[in-house]
Amino acid sequence: MNYRRETPLERDDRNFVELLQELRVIQTGVQILFAFLLTLAFTQRFDELDAVQRGTYVTTLLLAVVASVLFTAPAALHRALFRRGVKRLLVEVSSRLAAAGLVVLALALTGSVLLVVDVVLGRAVGIVVAACVLAFCAAVWALLPLGIRRLRTGDRATGRPPGPPAGGR
């Protein structure tokens, strides 16, 4: 249902602009994470890392690169496909790239936390904390939207207006 009284092309344009805005916010965080990871290799303590920590570092650095590429891909695609009449496809592909970027970003954040906590408090604590970070990302970025979507779908099925459950705020 189109509540905004916009044409399909106008909706695609709006959706793409909204996606790019979201990606601008995310990209800043990815760039900061990537810069942090790049500087680690040049610190004095880097030589003290064991093989597992170095592997975690390299893996996390590469995950940050992949996340950055996935989050910038929609802009590159837009440039390459500008005025080709594929806006709806561009929006759909870009949305999937952004979703994949969030998965990779969650892994990069997890790896970063694992590395730092491993160095500071030990491997066992690092693994536990990293698992909690990954679970938190999954909860906020995947499970929360899924729950909201289900609530919204349930509201439509019952004929109630969208909003909180009956009897609640």
C-alpha cells in the first residue's frame, strides 16, 4: 500500500536516498574501526602478539575492508548505472549489499573486541566477551527488526492499527 501518494519511481528514488543516508552513518564507524586496526600493527606491543592474536588481527582487518567495500558499493553501482533505468534493481541490490555489510561489520566488531580483550584480560575472557558482542549485534540488527516486523504483520492480520499491543503503551 502506498500511503505517500508517490509513483513507483519516486518511491525507488526515496528508498535509495534513505539507504544512502543510512550507509553514510555506518560508513563513518567502519572507517574509524579500519583506521584503528591499521594503527595497531605499528604499535610497540604488536610484536608481543601470539599467532592466534595475529590471525585474529589480520582476519578482523580484512573483514573491515570487506564491510567498507560492501557499504560503498551502492554509491559505485549508482555511478556505473546512472540513467540506465534500473533504479528499482539498484535499490534491491544495494539493500542486500548493505545487509551483507552489516553481517561482516558484526564479525569485524567481534574480532576487534576479541583481539583487545584477549590481549588485556586473556583468551577465555576475550572469547566470552566477543561472543556477547556478536549476540548483541544479532539481537539489535536482526532479531529486533524481525520482532517489529512480526508485530506489524500481526497488527495487519487482526485489523488493529499499528502500534503497541492492546492494553499496553
